[in-house]
Amino acid sequence: MLAHLYAAILAQATNLGPTAMARSSGLSYDQVAHATAWYLRDDTLIPAIDTVVNHHHRLPASRHWGDGTFSSSDGQRFPVAVKALNAGALPRYFGFGRGLTVLSSVTDHYATFGTKVIPTRVRRACSRSTRSSPSGTGTASWPSPSTPPTPTASPTSSSAPTTWSA
């Protein structure tokens, strides 16, 4: 069963999808699709990503890149050939077509802590917060679309990244 989960994670991480992963791994499509549906959900992935980012933040080598108080967000625009409710028209990038923007947020430790698909017409920066608790677990949320994020506090020690709020 663990091989099914690894295949599902790898299929999503490499953008192969369950069909190509099943062909290349020797597993059936049903096995990979079942693991994807049951284990790769927002309520399981967000805590897992927070754990990885918080662990990365505590590594000694991370201090060489910064103290974890800064992040950067950037959007990449992609044309969409199928009908999608959140795809927008933006002639500058897509001509007569429609497209989406994938917004990624990266800490100054080079750890990606948030990726979100937004309509192309939206022109704003947003960042997902990563808050470290004393137990080392993190919580994260995206700010509302109407307000840009603002830093609320700098960490007093180098063990926690800056908290952002909307």
C-alpha cells in the first residue's frame, strides 16, 4: 500500500498524473487513483507541507540564506485550452484565448510554502502564512482576496518565520 502512496505523490509532484504513473510503475491506474483520492487532499497536504517547511527552516544550513522573515511571491500565466470557470481573458498574454495564473510563494530559505491557482485578471500579491508553534507544527492560510498581506511581527528568535496576515 505504501508503494501506491509513493506513486501517487510522485505522479502529482512531477505532473505525470495517475495514468502515466500507472504505466511507468507497474501499478494499476485504480491503485494510483485510489491513493491520490484518499491521501492527497488539502486537509492532509497542508499540514505535511507546513511540517517540511518548518523542518527546513530549523536546519543550520538555512541560516546562510536568511533568517526566514522574508518571502517572495510570483505568478506564472498559463493559457487554458478547455473551459474553466476561473480562467480569464487577458489579450496581452493569451491573445483571444483565456488563461490562469499560478501564484507561488517562496521563503528566503528557498522553501516553497504555497502555490495557488488564481484567475489571471486578479492583479495582487498574496502569501500564505506559516506560523511555528512551540511544538514545531505550523498552520497556514491564504489571506482574503480583498486585502494584501502585511507583516504583523518579526520573530524574536530565529526559530520561527514571520507571520503574515490579511
